[in-house]
Amino acid sequence: MKSVLALALLVVFASTVLCTAVRANEAGSLPDVFVSVLGGIKAKTRVPVLLPTELPRPFSDAKHASVDKATADEYEVSLYYELDAGNAGFAASFEATKNPHYSPRELANVREVKLAGGISGIFRPVSCGGSCAPANLWWEKGAVLYQIQLKLPSTLGEKNQQDIITTVANSAILAGPR
């Protein structure tokens, strides 16, 4: 009898968790990899959380999300294909900082791009020296600076890099705060 009761409680708990994850994912079609971390980010930050509705391949293959930072004025979440693999396992990151202390316009090798809603973004392609830095895109909304980094191959042309990263940013902008 105790095992039947324990099993019934386990089924109720699992159903509740599954339904909560599905409801969270229905609101703006959030990729599943973000579902496990969104609540923790929202509980700690006052910054509107912008995350994309879809991730193109290979980023949609990322299986792990990590909250690298979550304070009242900023958040950072990274996606990984594999944990504990360093840069080799890194896929992407999504960040926001309220009242940042720098402007991406001050950085080298950047150019302005147009984003959804008439927003101007700043794009920097993959750059390689001793190792390769991911493609970056920044934009401001209110007093918040948003940034997306995508680990794209250095062999991919800059126009293709820009198209991919702006598509991801536009889906986050159009989805609105989570």
C-alpha cells in the first residue's frame, strides 16, 4: 500500500513538473534548453529577459543551459553541447546589462545592423588569433544592453554570420520579455 501511494505521489509530481515546463514553453515558444533556467533568472533580475523563440542548427543541438550570472541589473546564460568541455562544448550566450559602462560602438571591427522594431544593433564577426572568438551582436533597449554570442565557424562568411545572429536576435526581440 505504501509503494502504491508513493508511486501515485511520484506520478502527480512528475505530471506537475511536465505541465509547468510545457506551459512555460507555450508562452512565446521558448526552446526547451532554456526552460530549466528561466525561472531562476527571472527570480533574480529586474532586467527584461530576452531569449530567442528558435535556435538554428547547430545551436538547437545544445543540451545544457548554465546561468553564469543573475543579479538585479544583469543576467548571462550560456548554452553548451557538452558540459565540462570548456570552449569546445560552448554553443552560445545571451546577456543583458542595465546601465553598462561601455558602448559596443567603441570596440574594434564592428558594424551597425538593423534589427526588428527599428532597433540598431552592433555586429562583430568571428575573429581568430591564438583562438577564435564567437560572433557577437549587441543592441540597446531602454537602459539595457543586450548581447548574443554564437560560436560560428571562422570559415563562414561575415554576411552569413550576420544573417544567422540577427535572425536569433530578432526572434528574441519579437518574442519580448519572458
